[in-house]
Amino acid sequence: MNIDTTMIDSYIERLMTDSSAQIPVWNIEKAKAGKKSGWDYIDGCMILSLLEFFDTTKDKKYLQFADYYEDYRVHDDGSIDGYDKETWNLDEVNGAKNLITLYTLTAKEKYKAAAANIYDQVLRQPRTKEGNFWHKKIYPNQVWLDGLYMALPFYMEYEAKYNNSRNVGDIYRQFFNVYDIMRDKETGLYYHAYDSSKMSFWSNKETGLSQNFWLRSLGWYEMALLDTLNKAADKDSDDWKKLKGIFTEFMGSMTHFQDKSGMWYQVPNMSDDESIKAGNYLETSGSAIMAYAMMKGSRLALLPKEYAEYGKRAFEGICEKHLKSKDGKMSLGGICLVAGLGPETNKKRDGSFAYYMSEPIVEDDAKGAGPFILAYNEYKQLR
């Protein structure tokens, strides 16, 4: 397939030039709620993608935008506008990865201080009886695949850079618990969430698991594995090798559910015929994450070389189906806006197939655009 890289470069440029530090065009959730951007994982996804793009292209406009965006909300004492540690929200940890990168690139001490502030949350985060972090204070005793990505790669990187890897055993144990509890042995896929208390209305009363596999949560888990492996300092340890085996096994499982288009369905374990009848759809954000992880995992030799081709097919499939030109501007569609489980006040979020089909499908949200840029970055290197 002939990908117009010039148009994609222009698309990335537009996402920056049309955004301010207060109102980014990619944070559709905040826009729908009529709120300005603060400190959240959505912006963290986008800034991460721009920093990785800078690392490859060496074009300083990407670094300059990332620095401008984060400098606006990070104060000299390391406090962050919009960040509230006491919510014990793992989503709030995600952007801390960018603070470490920006400190390395700019030497601004406030970024290091802010990263240390969020690391303190990690150390004090409430845990399930198995030892895994709660997803949020409002979701007690719950482990979501999303949260592994939000917290554990940062935790590993901070340990490797600033704490002599003293707590890496804790990180590995949390992954191993998820493998033992949340993995479906028949498909090799992982359920979206687990309630250790088994009290949530959405959880199975015997297993504590949610009902279904959700593509983007599988993608978050995939990137959690990839980035944690890549950031670890103990790559010769037995735990690291075990985690690499889990990553490789999981990626192999995902290839069995890749559609002929190259993409994956919102609920991925349904055949084409079943999906079409039920209203399932080929979803952009999760497919972009898969594309990125497969190409990067292959490049870093964390996966066999053939996975680069799986990832390439996925990226090209997204471009063919969901990357469109409107009034001379590129737009990326097919993005599930959000999905989760509960809380008790929102019984709609019950983890059913019907629920995952009910959430809005939007364009240009960072949960899709960020992974798309990450995948594009790998695609360019592959070419």
C-alpha cells in the first residue's frame, strides 16, 4: 500500500498548531464535557507520541511543543496543575513518563521534582490483597489492564534511573498476578478488569473478572509489557525473561484475532460474520497500539522479526479504513472515546458486549491519534 507520509506529517503538525496548552484539539473527552485540559492520561498519550517522534526525526518542533505543553502546568516546586494525588488514580501517573524524558532533554529540575511527586503516589498507592495497585480510589480492590500501562512502565523507569532498581520485584509480581488471574487460557486474551473483592456489580461472583475482552485495554496491557521490558535495567534476570515470555505469548495470541483488513475488532474474539451481525467494528486506537507494539517489539528484538509485518499490515489497514481527508485536512476516525467498568452509580458500564458497542466513536482523540503517531514512527523506521 502506498502511504502518503506527507499528509500524515501535516496531520501531526495540525494537531499541534491547532492546540494550546489549555485547549488541545485531541482531548475530545474534555471538549465534550466543556472543560479545559488539566493533567490526565489522554494528554500524556499525545505528548509521549510527540517525544518519540522527536527522538526519531530530531526535528525540534516536536520537543518544543511537548516542553511548552508540560511547562505550562508544571511548577518549579514540582507541583502540577490538575494533579490530585489523593484520588489514587493510576491514570494520573501516565504523564510522568514524559516528565522523565523532558528532564533528560531540557535539564529543567522541575520536571524531575514533578516525577518524584508522582513516584510518591506509586509508593503509597492502595493495593488489592494480591498486591496489585487499585485502579483508583473510586474503584477499590479493582485491577484494570489500563492501569498497568498507566503506572508500571513509569515505575520501572524511575526505579532504573533513580532508585537502583530496588523495587523491581514488586513490578514483576504485579504483572505475574495479572497473568495468573486475568488471562483466559482458551484464547490467550485478558479480561478487561478484575475485582479482588468480587463485590462489583459487573464482576463474576466466583472469579471477580469482567465479562469481555476489550481491544484498547488489551493494547494498554501490551504496551505496559513492551515499555516495562524496554525500561528495565535487569535484562538478564529470570523475572525479566519470564515477563518477556508473557509478552511474546500474548502477542502470538493477538495475531489469531487480526482481521483480514489488518485491524482488530472492538471486542476482538468474534469472527467476522458474528461481528457484522452484532454491530462490532474495527477500532482504531487498539489497532494502532497493536501496530506500534508489534513493530517496535520486533525492532527491539523483544519479538520475532515477523511481527513487524503484522504491525505493518495493521497500520496500513488503519490508514485505508479510518484516515480520511476532509476539506483538505486529514482526520483519524474509528476511535472508541472511552470504556470502563462501573462505578455503582453507572450501571450502564457493566462490561457487556452491548456496553462496548454503546460508547461514542469519535475522530482525532489522543487515545487513538497518539498510538497512531507512535505506530507511524515505527512504520517510517521499518520502511
